[in-house]
Amino acid sequence: MASQTQSLISIPGDIAKQRSRWNLIAALIRVLYVVLGLVGVLAPVVVATFAVAIQILYIRIISFCATAAVAVFVSFDIGTLATRWREAWKHLNAACIAYQLGLIDLSALYKAYSEGENLIGAMKADILAKPSMTEGQTRP
């Protein structure tokens, strides 16, 4: 049996650039998610553990970093933001693969791009965010 090679259709440059960009942004936001989470959790542990051994200035700096990390984490809903960017990339990536294989046409590829943009949505900050309540809790 002769092996068949299928030539891939080239993805338009603007779509290819966006696919790469969305992948990078999704990865960077995920790193930010992990870093903010670690700082928000570990910095108070450092302060509590070494409060007697470190100078008050360092306690204030570490406490500020912990508070700022948690504030950014919650206010910008970093976890959801990272997920939206990754989902948009996955959607566009699947469409790009289908386009390269000739399974969809250019209009379907652009439609997938548009749908990816909608998945990303607008950036929003909720500076008055309140932690969600678990079952059985009541508001004061």
C-alpha cells in the first residue's frame, strides 16, 4: 500500500497569530493564578511562623503582599479569567486543525474565531466581591 500524504491548508496569518497569542495569554494567566494563590496563602504563614524573629518592616511588607495578592486574585477572578482564555484557545485550535485538514471552510474558521472572542469576554473587576457562602452559612 502506498502511503498517502495529505497537505495541510495554511491558516490565515491573523488567525494563526491570535491562536498563538491566546495560548500564551492563557498560560501567563494560569501562572499568575498560581503565583497569587501561593503568595496569598504562604505569606501569612511566614508572618505567623516568624513574627518574633523578623523586623516589623518585613512583617508589614509580607502582609501587604499577601493582602494585595488575595485582592487581585478575588477582584479580577483570575481563575475564571484563565479558564476563559484557555477555552477560547481550545475552541480556535480545534477549528484551525479542522480547517487545515479541509473539514471546514474559511467562514467556519472565522466563526470559530468570533466565538472564541465571545468566550474570552470583557475584562471586569469586582472590587466589592464578597466570598461565596457555603451551604448552612448565613449573612450577618
